[in-house]
Amino acid sequence: MSEALGIEAVGRTYHDGDRAVVVLDGASFSLAEGEMVALVAPSGTGKSTLLHIAGLLDTPTAGEVRIAGRATGGLDDAARTRLRRDTIGFVYQFHHLLPEFTALENVALPMRAAGMARRAAVARAGELL
């Protein structure tokens, strides 16, 4: 199986005035296509930060993220957005679905935004659900 996600020596530091807050320091792992894992740790240990970095919603201050074998560190915002839109799927824990749409429409929406025809997006959304 090929690598779906690679996290190599990723660090993330935030700054609060003159104080540096290190949230991640050298996180490394990889996930193969089709592999499922759970990220379990106490509150405040950097789980959300790591997920935001893995999903290209945030950038690490150190290390590299690979999506489908592709290094993302040198990508500009538009390229990161395209890669996120075309390659990454998010399942949110809370209320990030649009309430005016059905579950099927919520799943099909990103595919439509990526340019997929409505019929194909609805069919694919049905398969995924």
C-alpha cells in the first residue's frame, strides 16, 4: 500500500508576545491508504493542531507533511487549497454540516466545488454514505 499521509518531524510553535508556546515538537508517523487510526490523548496535547496541520489547514513551523507522497511544505496557499479540496476528506466531530442541506448534499458539495457534475457528485456521495 502507498503512503496516504506522512508526518515527518513536524513542529508547531505559537507566539504569545515574547513567549513561545511549543505545541508539537518532532511528531512523526505515516498512514497507508485504507488504514484507519484513532488519535487519543488528553486535552491540550496538540491533537487538534496535528489534525489541522495534517489537513493543510495550518502550516508547521518545522518538519514536512506529505499527502499521497507529495511534499506540501513549498506549496503556496492556492496549491494547498487545491490539494485539500481534491485529496483530503474531513469528518467533523461537531456541527460543521450545513443544516439547510441533506447529508447527501453536504457530502456532494465539495465535489461540486471541485467542478464535478451534479449527477456524478450525488452518485459518489451516495456511495460514500
